[in-house]
Amino acid sequence: MNASPTTTPHRPSPRPVRRWCIVPLTFALALVVIACGEPGRNDDASSAGAPNEATEVEQEDVRGTTIRVVTHDSFNVTESVLDAFEAQTGINVELVKGGDAVQIVNQAVLTRENPQGDVLFGIDNNLLTRAYDANLFLPYESSGLDRVPDEFELDPDDRVTPIDRGDVCLNFDRSYFATRPVEVPQTLDDLTKPEYENLLVVENPSTSTPGLAFLLATIDVFGESGWQDYWRRLEANGVTVAEGWEQAYYDLFSGGSGEGEQPLVVSYASSPPVEVTDPATPVDESPTGVIPSSCYRQIEFAGILAGTEHEQAARRFIDFLLSVEFQNDMPGNMFVYPVNQDATLPETFTKYSVVVDDPLLLAPEDVGMNRDTWIEQWTRIFGS
Amino acid sequence: MPRRWLLASVPVAFFAVLFVYPVTSIIGRGLYSDDGWHLEAVTDVASNPALRRVAWFTLWQAVLSTALTLCVGLPAAYCFARLAFRGKRVLWAALVVPFVLPTVVVASAVLGVVGPRGLLGVELQGTVWAILIAHVLFNYAVVVRTVGAFWANLDPTLEEAARVTGASAWRAFVEVTWPLLRPAVLAAASIVFLFTFTSFGVVLLLGGPGYNTLEVEIYTQTARLLNLDVAAVLALLQFAAVLCMLLIYSRYAHRRGTPLRLRAADESAHRPRGLAQRSLLVANLAFMTLLLGVPLGMLVARSLGGTGGFWAHYLDLGSSRRGSVLFVSPLEAVRNSLVFASAATLVALVIGGLASLAIAGTGASRRGGRWLDVALMVPLGTSAVTVGFGFLIALDSGPLDLRDSIVLIPLAHALVATPFVIRAMVPALRSIDPSLREAASVLGASPGRSWMAVDLPIVSRGLAAATGFAFAVSLGEFGATVFLARPDWPTLPIAIYRFLGQPGPSNFGQAMALSTILMMLTVVAVLAIDRWRVGSAGEF
Amino acid sequence: MLEVQDVSVRLGEHLALRDVSLHLDAGDTAALLGPSGCGKTTLLRVIAGLQPSSTGSVRLDGRDLVGVPPHQRRIGMMFQDFALFPHRNVKGNVEFGLRMRGDSAEARGARVAEVLELVGLRGFEDRSVSELSGGEQQRVALARSLAPAPRLLMLDEPLGSLDRTLRDQLVLDLRELFASQRLTVVYVTHDQAEALALADQVTVMDRGRVVQSDPPPVLWSRPATPFVARFLGFTNLVAVGVTAGVVRAGFGVLVDGVDWPDGPATTLIRPGAVRLNETSTLVAHVRSVAFAGDHTNVELTMADGTLLEATVPGPPPPIGGTIGIEITPGGIQLFADDVPAPE
């Protein structure tokens, strides 16, 4: 009798079991091949460059060691400069990045028993006491300190070595103020005036280093008893608080490469030179400027982490950080100013930015003791 | 059933080493030292009214975000499941893009629409609306892809039977489709809730200092203030809330595993019929354009143009800037991102697959399966800072010295990606008619073989959707790995952050260019993954 | 009562139905018979409103159904794999249609009990559908479609997934049910036995077209094409040549004196028309026999290798032997050769 087969749905078919395996297997294979490929600069560096004749016993000791430098996200150096150091000393340098300055210092404190590296670069003057309390560093007086002015040597015990300075200042949008009857504010107090309503962007001091620096600047100017009132007036005058520098500068600030609408932002003294982009058309001024009376000094330090097994090599690295080669390289890569008097600044820095001689600065001990409380008090003003 | 324990042992070990151990270490560090327990922080936290407000805000914004995302996501899931339209495949893959971009980039894009110079003219920065909008933007894909994949496999004959028996289209949905769809909806809702409950970057960037969630508070206490005791108490509080929610969810979701008929996805999609379906499709497409297309389009727009020409920023990416040591060539960043993401996805598939099998197992003891399910979801709801810092202090010696190893990164990503895999596989596995497996075994297939021949093709669509997610999550450097250092293997998000960390239109433009590359890469990769079918499961 | 006129349906590239027409009076059962893929399920879906047609019309009780959504057509439909709602028990399934139209709980309870009694599942209200056997599920599906008392009932291969004995029993049950409830039914099947047993009118379809539409006896005695004949189970389709009224096959002359144009043709030889005749010149070799009580089914191999099936009365002839046969002229039907037999 005629009978057509009833179609059973979901009939399992054996053959394709193999076919579908092909894609993931090939992929896994490709992964293995790729992963075994070139890893990164560190291997290349060790194979490049011929070792110089080592004349000092100390250099002989450290040849062949690898040190890890823990630093924040903004650290940068020209490859050839670092290569030269490695070739000269035979030390292999591995860079380890972990967030911003506050984060890496906290991580270092947390991992003190088993540190993540040998050298820590990027601790700033506001975080020193935390490092001291945790006995984070081994003292070392580098010979390079001879060329560094005393004002930067904040630690008499040399647990940390100053490497660079930068100032956190208010930046303003030139074109905004040029096209309106309002003047560029000259002092911090000016910011609370009605003509600057809703024009200022600051960063949250709890999450941002420049934000904290600006808060400290206001504390320096208005004192322990007056700064909260100042901030209340600022808040009443419509200040915008951003989470971090990127958002403040790029999303909210109107000057230069910013896409926002507010012409005043807390940024760095070194920001205006970067806004001059086209070398072909020389301009007199950068599209953005700095308000000198608002500048708060930031000094960055490096230190040898206690618990390191390569103390000698770490010392060589600190010397390198103070050397003229590195100090000359710093402004272009990290947008900070050198501490070594023999170093030279690039032209854009001298032309388009100001060097503030007498910036605002609180003593590290004061900051260390009160910082958390101040941040908490600030948060209460702005929290809901 | 011994086989079940064997299956579960691998995920359990994974979970113990990569989650339980680090988290208990960091929490222990906060609450316990050589001279015993320090529990004063508990009373400090409990008596602090500000922290109570924080906890309450965390809860209600998560509930509201979840509800909103479901509201807009479910109609879209229907469109993808039942309607055929041009560009469907690409759009399905593109939904995942917001996951992948660094939060700061997405927030920037959102502000481009609803911020100071925004397109819409409303200014929402610093309001809770900006937070909610961003939450919907991020989590839209979770709802649409999870529910949509499952819906596409539901047998449309059941709806037709209802319609023919007198139910209007709406009633057929309510009476027949919705009860069957509920497991997938609950799965999606649980993930969205976990994400928004532990939301961090979005709250900070778009809400500003006025808005604080538990996660932000934990971050502040841990990473900024190093108040580990308070942080530990808050982390435990967060953990308790998440556990509560997960238990309620699992109670309800595991109650009934009605075997369903699953149909081939391609079979059930048709061109929109009638005005109602057409307008629904148009409305959803318009919404997707507004929600995703406009902000992301702005990103792309910002990467083009500039003083050096139309493609200037892209070309700049290729040239080494003053030979900087930390210059990341885009090719290298792409390669690294892909390697990590692929590794993480594979690990998540293995761990998630084994776990799903153990959870969805047939037989009397469902209890063990429920606990495993809840356990593996917990990492999603745990503070990323806690986990990250836990890695730092726990995984630093001996055989577990993973702290500096690059292996930790894909493993950490897999921790977050595994729940997606489980959420996709378990409802599908449970829905398979056991008679199919029986048929296979009668035909001579061993249990493993029958699983591959029967179960895998049926779940592969939902699985592909989840795999796409897992891949995107890893591409976007999710969560805890932000705290891990990667000396030699910079990835795309890292490179983007580096550009954004410095001023200048060129830096900004290059950051946008890299973001655009990351977006394209994601769409292509997810498209490829979505196509992956087991067997001739194109008919499936 | 049901009037389907020139309906065509295009699904993608493929024309699933071509100019299909169907007429059904109230109280009658129409069977749609054909191989899988011939479009019979598509036609059901068009009538139910689940599939729009490209051309043609469907009228029920004189009213054109275009634009009427499925839930307002009052047509009951039973699906091929039952489509029972897994999240509801038997009562929940059967009362679904009653709930949709707003009946009260008592009315529903009463009607459900009534319908379950009708299909032989009394007391099954609280059972879970996943625990039921195939036959029970089929009856629940039937009950569900009957409960709202539809004016037209459509069944899509309702017995397809059941075993033989169950099927035979259910065919009788269904026949009785349709008659006692005076239902108007469209019944889709690929099994000709079901169609012939249940229907007042059988419509044979092939590749989207209606090939023949007649009452069962007419269909049986005069299939319109070799395809229909084959579908009804006839295997004796032999290529012949007709010359001056003489029908000659490869193995010999079958009959003479037929009124048919000269030329090649196909002939159907009914098994019952093959008689044993020792004196006949047509010689056949007995291949196999199956004794069935009153008659014997014999498989014969003719001289040129053609296989014929014969149903002969009386005891079986010996296997392997040769016998003479003759063909009763009334048992032959000729088809023109331009209608190719499929397969």
C-alpha cells in the first residue's frame, strides 16, 4: 500500500557532528599560533643593542636582571631613550601599569608583602604620607639629586625621589572670552561671581587626581575654616562636577579639542601647548590658556619598593629617571616639567604655557592627615 | 547521580579558585587581622544614614532600569524572533557594540545626544535620567538577544492553535506565548538587574557626585581611601542583596521545566503581515536607530575629519608617535584583544557548558543544580573592585601565582562571561523533549553522542547568541581586569584610554578612531559567531 | 457551506497552491488526500486564516472571509502534532476556546465534561498533557477544537503519528462522531484508507493542484489519472499500445473491442479483474501468495517481466508454478499517455 513517510521533526543526523567542529578547532589552532608569536617590546629590547664595556663593578652586578616598574596610565617615554638605558646597563625594564596614581599606591600598600614590582613611579606629593605609613619604600639618595632644586625634595629621608612636576591649573577657552564682554577670571574667588555662572567644570576629588589638587588649592587659599563655604558658593553658582579628567576636558570643556560648552576647566599647565596642533601655521597663542593664580603644584616621585630583590638595578633606574636624557624626553611624552635644572623644555612649552614660580602647595603631612576627611566633607556638599 | 557531580566539579573548581578564594581574602583582610576580628565597621555602616540612602538608591535605580529595558527590549525581541527584514543579521550583531566600548566612550556618546551640546537639546548630565538611559543602552542587547533567540525557537503552531481556537493575537500572546517565554525573560531580567545593581562607570560619569551606588562607594573605600574594613562590610551587604535576588529568581525559574517543542528559527520568521506588524517593526527600528545609531554614529563622526584630512586620525594611528615606548599599533591592539576575547569565550563555553549540563540535568535532584546556578551567577553581582583587589592579594604565590600572568585576564573575563552561557543553555536544555533523547538512544547513540546529536543543535542558536555576548564582554575589558596590569599585551580599550588620557584634538580623534575600529571588529566577530551552527542547524 | 474558489498561494519562490477550488455542503466530510508537500496543509491554513492567499476567495456560509482574523472565523482546527499547550492541563486546553469567548466557569466546566465524554476521555480534566499517550493527546486536541462548537472543523493528519491498530479504531470513532454531531469537516491525510472510510467527498491533490474531486466510490472505480490510481494503492499500471480497439501489453493482448484512439496508453488492471484460466494464452509465473481467507493475494510475473497483483477467490495456487490468466474487460481502465505517472 502506498505510504509516504511521516516527517519526524528534529531528526538527528550523525554526519554534521564533525563539520561543525571544524570552525572552533581551526580557530583554537589559530589562537595558539598567534599567541606564540611576537609578544611585545621587552623581548625585542633584550635582543637589540650591544652591551657597552662595563667599567663599574655595580653595573656588572645588575647586567641581565629584569626590573618591573609599576606606574600609572600616563607614564610614557620614547623607545630609543629607554633602549639606550637598557643597552648601557644591561637591565631589562618591564613596565606595569595599573590605573591612576591613587590606585597604584593603594595597590602597592595592599601588596606590600609581595610587591608587584621593584620601582614605583608616579606617587605624587598628596599621597606621600600613605606610603610612609606603610613603609612602602627603601631609601636611596641618587647622585642626580645634585641637579634638582631643594624645593622638590620633600622627603629628607629620601624614601622617594622627585622626578617631575606639573601644575594643576584652571584652563580657559580663549575664543569664548574674546567674543563676549566677560573677562577671564583672575582669582579663585572670581569664580563665584555671577558672570561666571555655569561656566566651570571641576573633577570629583574622590576619583580624580587633578580634582583633588584643585580641592587642595582651594583649601590653601581659603583655609580650613573657609573652604567649605567657598565650595557652597561655587555650587550655588552652578559648577559642573565630572568624574574624571577625560570627561571634564573632552565632553564638557569648550576650548581646544573639547566638545562641551563650558569655558573653564581644571586641567594642567601643560594642556595648552598640546592644543597647538599645526606646526605649519605658527600662532601666537594656544586656543586655551592658564589662570596662574589657580595653579597647585604637583610633584611626582619614584621610589624603590621594599621587598624588591633587585635593589641595585632599581637604583640605576632611579638615576636614569633623573638623567638629562629622560628629563628632556618627559615633557613631550608625559606633558610634565623636568626637575633637573640641566634639562631643556621644548619650544611649545615655553611659548604656549606659563611657568608658575609660586604655586599653591600644602604640606604633605597636612594632606596626609586630612585628605580623607576633606574629601568626605566635599562630598557632603555635593551629594544628594 | 555520579555523572552529574563529575560535570559540576570543573565549574566548581573554577569558581572556587578564581572567585571564592580572592574575594574571601580581600574581605578577610578588611575584617580580620592578627588580633582578631574587627567588626566595628559593621555598626559604622549600619548607623550611617548616608549609606542607607546609597543602598536604597542602588536598589531602586536597578529595578527601574531593568523594567525600562524589558519594556523596550521585549517588542524588539519579538521583531527579531518572528519577523524577517533586511539587515536583520547585521543589526542583531550590532546590538552588542555598547558592551564593548569603554564606559567613558559610551558616556561621551550619550552626552553627545543628551548632554551640554547634545543633539536633542535637553541637558541630562547629572540627572538620574542620563543614568537610566545609559543603562538601557547597555543592556538592551541582553534582553533582545537572550529573549529573541529563545522566542525564535518556540513553536509558532501553539500560537496558531490558540488563534484558531478563538484568541486574538494579543490574547494568544498572553495566554500561550508569555508563559512559555517567561524563563528566558527572567533570565535576561536577572542579568540586567545584576549589571545595573553593580553599575559603576555609568553612575559616576553621567550622574556625577550626587548619585552614589554601593559599587561606587566600595570603589571609593577600597581603591581610593583604602578603608578595607568599611569596603568589606559594603561588599558583604551588596553580596547579600544579590544573593537574595538570585535565590528568588532561581526559585521561580527552576520551578517548572516544561518540555517544549523547539522549532527551527528560520522557519518561524516571516515578512511583516498587516499594518500592526509593520508599524511595530518600524517603531522598533526607529528606536534602535535613536538609542544606538545616533550616539555611535556621533562617535564615528568625531573620528573623521580634522586638520589633516578626512581620514587623518586613522592614518595617524598607524604612525609611531615620536617612537614612544607605549605606542600601541592598532594591529597589535586588535590582535591582543581578539586573542584574549577568544580565549575567554572558549573558557566560558567549556565552564558554562559543563555547568549547564549539571544544572539542567534530568532526574530528581534539582536542588544541587540550583545552588550551582546561583553560585556561578554571583560574580556578576559582586563588586569588580573587590574581585580585582582580591586577585592582587590572593593569587600571588605558589601554583596560583596568576597575578602577573596573562592567563588571568581571560580567566577573569570568563568569570563574567560564564553566566551568559548558562542563562542561554539552561532554558533551552530544559525545553528539550526527553523523548528526543530517548529516540536517539534507542537508535544506538551513547549519552554523549545523543547530546551532541540532539541537544546541541537545538540549543546552538541561543548558545551562539550568548557566545557573542561573552566575546563582547571580554573585548570590552569588563570589570575586574581594569585593575590588572598587562605589561606587554595592550588591548584596544587600553589603547583608547591612553589616547583619552591626554589633551589635544589629535589624541581625541585617534581615540574615536580606535573606538570605531573596535565597534567594527565587534560587529564582524559577533556576526561570524552568530552564524556558527551545529550540524545542518541552519534549519534549526 | 464552504466555498473555496481558485485559490493560489505563493510561498517565497514556490507556488504552494495553484487555482484550487473546493466545495463542501453542510454536514459533509471532505478529505484532502495527497503526498506530503502537495499543499493540503497550506489549503487548511488559508481557510483558517493563518496564511493569506495571493488570489481567489474563501466563503463560509456565503460570507467572504477576506480580512476576517482567525479568531473570529469560528473554525475549529486540529493540528498535525496536536499543539497542546504544555503549560495547561487537559481541562485548561479543552476550555481554551470557551474562555476566549467569555463563557462562565460553570458553562465551561459542563461543556468540557461533555466534550471529553464525546471523545472517550471522561474524567481526564486534571491530567497533565505531557503524561498522556499519543492517542489520548490526539483526543484532547480534538476535544479542544470541538468545544466551542465551530461551524467547520478541520483536521490536519490527526492520526498520522499513531500506530496502525489505534488508527483503525479511531477512524471508526471519528466517523461516528462526525455523523452524530452533524459536523462539517475538512480532513487532511496522506492515507487513502482513512480518506475513503471517512469522507463524503475526496479531493486528491498533487503539487498544489487538485487532480480529482469525487465521492469515494467514484474515486475508487474511476481514478482520473495514473497518479491517483497509484495513490489509491493500485500497482497494476502497465504501459500498453492500442491498435484498432485491441489493447496489447508487453506480455500479450489484454482485451479487445475497446473504444479508444490508437496509440500508446497506460492501463490500470484491477487485482480483482485477474482470473485464473488454464486455457488462456496469457501465462504468468506465480511469484508469491498470501492467503487471506476468502481470497488470496497473488503476485504474478508476466512473460515480459511485468509484475501484476491479483486477488483470486479460493485456495492459493502453488508458488513458483505457472498459471494461465485472463483479464475481465470491466476491470481495465485506460489513461491517455500524456499524463505521466509520477515517481
